[in-house]
Amino acid sequence: MSTRAQIQWLADGHRLHLQDGPIDLIVEAFGAAAEVEAAYRTACERFATILDELCGELPFLRTALSGVVQNANREDGPHPRGAVAQRMTAATLPYAAQHFITPMAAVAGAVADEILTTMTTAQLSRAYVNDGGDIALALPVIDGVAEPSHLRHLLEQFEIVDAARKENREIIALCHGGPIAVPSDFAFMLEHTDVEGFVGASSMERLPVEIAIESTTKAFKALPVKGRRVPKSP
């Protein structure tokens, strides 16, 4: 287990910053306090082992996967051992036959997925792991569709549409803005109502840009600054 790993709360007191060598994560969990605490604890425990685990397989992870495809049926051929290495290989192997690619192409996403998997052994309402822009998400699921809890009240409001259609069956019901900000929000509405469309507006041209800018800015701000080095006078 690594003793190098740096784990600390960010200024907001809700997000964890986990850093070990080149691996730099921002982690947040939502739910009951005891479950969130358990999720953070398991995330920290697993995080402390990941870099050493990957370094132990570095020669394989830096190898072009075309050779792995050719030797796939050989028991003595190179194969990933650790859980993260297996995730990396599974993500990149489909492209190996036609392209030069190594498992390292998927390292950030695989690490994020692994940490999120350990966190979701707790009963969380949602969680995310941001590894430099490769983000793993966990959302609650109802009837096979991720349910954003902030949309529940819209189901009650949709009764207005039902009442209006009793007077005019030609009414077209559309969703627009407000709490419907991402595709999964609209998917939830499609599953649970008979809404007929979505008017995109800022959900398609402004919010995605804001999310990307905010995430990147937070990642930069989380890095420690040593301060200016002033040269001594001769």
C-alpha cells in the first residue's frame, strides 16, 4: 500500500482530493451521512493501492495490444492481472486490430471506474469520480432509467398537461429548461410521462460548456502553489 498518497478535503468540505503521483482525483458522494462516510473510506483505502498496482504491470500496459490479440489463446501470453489493468485492456482491446493502441490510453477512465465501484458498495443516492476530465458517474435507477431526484416534482406538475388534454386532445407537451439540464433528465421524463419533445436552448449550448469550464477550473485551483521564488540580491 502506498504511503505517498495525499488525501484531503477541498475548501467546500464536501469533496475529497486524492493524489498519488500522476493520479489526481476529485471525488464526491451524496446520501445518508453514514453511507457517504463509508464510501469515502473505501475510496481512500482502494486509492492507496492503485498506483503501485499499475506500476507492477507497467511493461504490459505500455505494450501495443496487437500482440495481445495475436496471443489471446496462449496461456503463457501477456495478460492483465489487476482490476484496473483489466479495465484498461477491456476498453482499448476492441481497437487493437486496426490501430496502434496500448492500455494506457484508458488509464484515467479505468481508475475513475475502479474508485467509483468501491464507493458504490455503500448505499448512495449518487456519486462521481473526476480523474482529470475522465468522469465516472453513479446515478439512482428506477425502471432501468437513472432518476434525478430533482425531477420528481415534475411528474406531479405533468398532471396539468393531463387536465388540459381533457379539454383539447391536440395539445403538444414539450419539456424546456429549468431542472432538465442533461440527456438523462429528459430520458427520465420520456420514461415516466407522455411528453412529446424537448426544447434544447441553454441545455445544449451553454450548460455543457459551463460544466466543462467549472470542472477544469476546480482541478487547476485544487493544485497547491509553492509561491513565487524571489532571487537573492547579488
